[in-house]
Amino acid sequence: MIKNIILTVVALLFLQSIVLADAIKFVQVADSHFKNKDEYREQVLTNTVKSINKEKNISFVVFTGDNIDSPHAEYLPEFVKIINKLNVPYYIVIGNHDVFKNNGLSKTQYLEIVRDNNCFYRYKEPNYVFKENGFVFIVVDGTKEIIPGSIGYYKQDTLDWLEKQLKKYKKSKVVIIQHFPLITLKESKTHYVYQKEKYIELLDKYDNIISVIAGHLHNNQEVMRNGVYHITSPTLLSEPPVYKIISITTAKGFSPMVYTELKEVDMTEK
């Protein structure tokens, strides 16, 4: 009898922890490399939006850089026009293919074009914070706009800004979103982060970071390091096209649970 009572109490406490859990489900679209007047890429992005709109309980979509194939201003309005058909909010990360200041598309101009084509998009800087469902999401920019290239560089002023946010939200559940991944299964000789040790040392100072989400490498890698789940997702232009659904659940007394699912885009739909 006493054993049954104890088991019942334990079960109730467990159920209570689940009820009090914070959970979120969102979509990452990586490296769409959109080109205006490219029929296939327009169809991929259009069908991706249709597919995401059919998913249930999605809080938002994040496009993690290389959203357009090259820094041509005429690509961006059409990209935004298509993703404006999403049924949920979206957030933009800038990648190395997105900007080239000397070519006439700086980070400031890039974000101005996004806002000009979406009156609800309010972010004017490539580094910013947004909150959803009790989680804090920090977008961190590592793109070079003067001499773009495949090597990411999180400058010291960016890391100083990030540390300021991590201190501010040290009691919150934090997810970092960026274009260039920090931790991968195998280091690339051409696609890596310059002086990433400084960034990693910063992450190690905080125990409330759940995940760092990135793209750039065009492949699927997921690595756990020091309690932080590093997610690198494949390009939308994979064969077949894919995006990633990410679900995170946290409950007091339990480690955060992160689940990911690659979702194929149905290209037969017109």
C-alpha cells in the first residue's frame, strides 16, 4: 500500500513537471540560394512555404543565411514576396552569399529591402534578439560584407554584444541562431570560423544555452558539446529539397530535449 502511494506521488510529480514544461516547435530553412526568374528555385521556395503552412504548431520560421544565391538586390524582393505567404512569423539571418558592400548590397541595404517588402519586419541590425514561448533566441552575425567568403568571422564587437545578451538573459533558456557553424563532426579547410576559440570560450561561460543552430555547410550534422546541441542543417536545394523542424522541450529538473526532423518538400505540387 505504502509502495503504491509513493509510486503515485512520484508519477504525479513527474506529470506536474511535464505540465510545467516549456516547449517550442519551429522551422529552419538553410541556404535556399534563391534566384529571381529561376523557375526551379522559385518553385522550391514556393512549395517549401506551402509545406510549412501545412505543419501544425509551428511558432516561426528562421532562414539561416545564403537566402539568395548572390548579392544582387533584384533577387531579394521576390524572395521576400514568396516567404511573406508563410502563416507564421519569420526571421532572417544574413549569410556570405547575401551581401557584398562593394557590389551595392550591404547588410543595411539588405535589411532595408526586407523591411520595404514586409512592413511587419522590424529588425534593422543583423544581430538581434527575439522571444517566443518562453525562449530567448539570439541571432548572431558572422558574415563579412567587404570581402565576402566561405570563412565566417564573429568579430570582437559582435562577441561583446553577444555576451551582453547572455548576461541579460542568464536566467532564460537561450537558443543561438547564425549562418556559420562552430562545432561540426569534421573541420572543413574552406568553410570554417576564424578564431572560433574565442566564441567557444564565451559559450562555455554560460549554462543556459540549449542549442546553436546554423547552416552554411549544405549538409546535416548534429553534435552535443558541453550540454549545447550544435545543429548544422542541409541546404534547401538538396535532392530532394529539405527543411528542418526543430522541437525543444524544457522542464525543471530535467535536461532540455531537442528533437529534429528533416522534412522533404513535395515538388509535384504546382
